[in-house]
Amino acid sequence: MSENDCSPRKRYCKADKEYTQGDNDLPKKLKKDMKGILLGYGNPLLDISVQAQEDYLAKYDLKADNAILAEDKHQPMYEEIPNIFTDVDYVPGGAALNTIRVAQLLLKEPNATSFMGCIAHDKYGDILTKEARDVGVDVKFQYTDKAPTGTCAVICTGRCRSLVANLAAANCFSEDHLDNPEIWAAVEAAKFIYFGGYPLTVCPQAMLRIAKFASENNKTVLMNMSAPFLCTFFKEPMLKMLPYADYWFGNESEALEFAKANDLGTDDIKEIAIKLAQWDKVNKSRSRIVVITQGVSPAIVAQDDKATEYDIIPIKQEDIVDSNGAGDSFVGGFLSELVQGKDLESCMKKGHEVANKCLQNIGCTFRNTPL
């Protein structure tokens, strides 16, 4: 499907491969070592994105700039949205897959990244698979016939967004997927393993199994808190993952919720970040680095007992199209530098650059602002 084939009523956002600039100029040795260097695990979802009024949020008891799992009362949304809204955008998503797609777009070397999660053999699953493969991600999906491919309603009100994830097939991921030799080979090949926080609701035992193996083999483990409710309602599995994490990502809301859930006794983001950095760690060969974004305020990076601010790239309010995916894009930019051995300052700079561009597009795409 070409971009011009998209109907005005239901637009299908194709992969961003053609929206990246420049040739693949990675050093030859780095190219040789790049295949499968970064593995991601998360809940693959197709975003169904619309611009709405605040009364639509109120109808389903939703809050702006929040992320929740769909309850029974939210189920009508997924059929209702295409019928009552004029413009609907379908964008391949799921927080961790967004991050891996962005990293792959920036790295350019085919199959530098791989990704695992669960989908169905259906229309939406085919879109997710094609989009990921088109940009060079080596997908390692598990397939189920128990539920359709997951979706996420993205309700944008002005420049805010509310995410309502209907996990469906993503909720069917099982640990035995790791017993497949081809899948476990991807785990063994990766030097960096990135976990979204959302699979804590699905299969935390698979996350822990991979994290333990990675730590024992001195691979770099990275994890994102992903949503405030995970810090509270899935506190126990999150705390089991934290000791294995070399990098820990989150935003201000998530950091505050984590502090509240774990009685850290402070609402100062720098202090929270330092406490997270100093949390017990299994692999003591390197310090944990904690990265907390704060919207328009400087990001906080903590290591050991020190917290440093990193300014964002300013953006005019009128240039912001959609905030959905900006945080995922930030981490994708960060990871693209990290796996190449770049320093922390370079990682943060690239993260902010990519997030800035994402804000000027619908979802986690880069049509208006090529990478």
C-alpha cells in the first residue's frame, strides 16, 4: 500500500524506512558485530489513534497523558472509534516495539535488532510483522489462536494522549517460547537486552529467565517502568527485575509512583533516581544508570550517588502534533548510540533529538521530520 492509497477515513501508516536520511555509514567492523546486537521484549500492539474532545475521555473514565490496560467497560472503544471518528490512524506500536523500531531505523544495518512478543495470524498481526521487517527488525513472534492481535486506543486531546491497551494476543506470551532453539539463539546473540515494563502483566517469569541469563553472561540489561500502574499493581515482579537492570528508564510520573509504592520517603526526582541507581544489583561489574525524563523539563540521569540534568531540545507548542511514542523514541535513540559504544552524553543527545522529531508526527513515526 502506498501512502497515497490511504483513505481519508482510515489511514494506515506504513514503515518509516524511507523516512531516514543518509547511507549506512557504520564502520565495517561494527557492521560485522552488529547483527542481533539488540533484543527487545514487549507487548506488540497496533495503535488506533484519533484526535478527540475531552468528553470522549470522560465517557470512558480516562485521563489525559495516562496509560492503562483496557477493562470490560473500554472494550466498545475498539469498534466504536473507526465508526464515529472521521480520521483514524493505524500505527504499529507497543512501547518496546516502538523503541526497537526506532533503534533499527537509526542503526540501518539489517537485523541489528530483534524483537519478541505474541501476536495472532490476522490482519493486524500481518501489519505489525511487515512493518517491523520492512525497517530491518528480525521479529521472533510467538503466535496464538486464542486471541486476535493486540491493539491500543490512542485518544489524543490537543497535545495530550491517553493510551488504553487491549493486550489480546500479547497477553498470551508464554515462557515456553524461549525453549525454541531459534528464539533462544537470539537471546544468546544479543549483547543488549531491552525490556518494556508492560510484559510484567503477562509473563514476568520469561523476563526474569532472560535477565538472569544476561546478567550471568555480562550482557547489558535495560528496562523501562513504562506506566505508573505497573509500579504499584505489579510491584513485586518489577522489584524482581530491578536487581538485574544495568539501565532503568522512566518518566516523572512513573518515578513518583515507584517512590510512593516503595516508601522511598521523597518526591524529589533526583533523590528518587539516585535511590534507584543504588538499589541492590546482581552484576556489580558496572553501576546502574537511571534515566528519568520530565517532559519539557531536563531529564535526570543518576549513577551511584550523583544525579545530572540533561536539557531537552526546545519545541514550540504549535509544532507538537502528537506526544504518543515520544518516550519510546527517546529510548530508541539512546539505545542506537549505546550499542555502538557511544558515551552517555551522546546517548542522551540522540534520545532528545529523536523524541523532538517524534513529537512532530503522528505516533511513533517520522514522516514530517526524517531521522
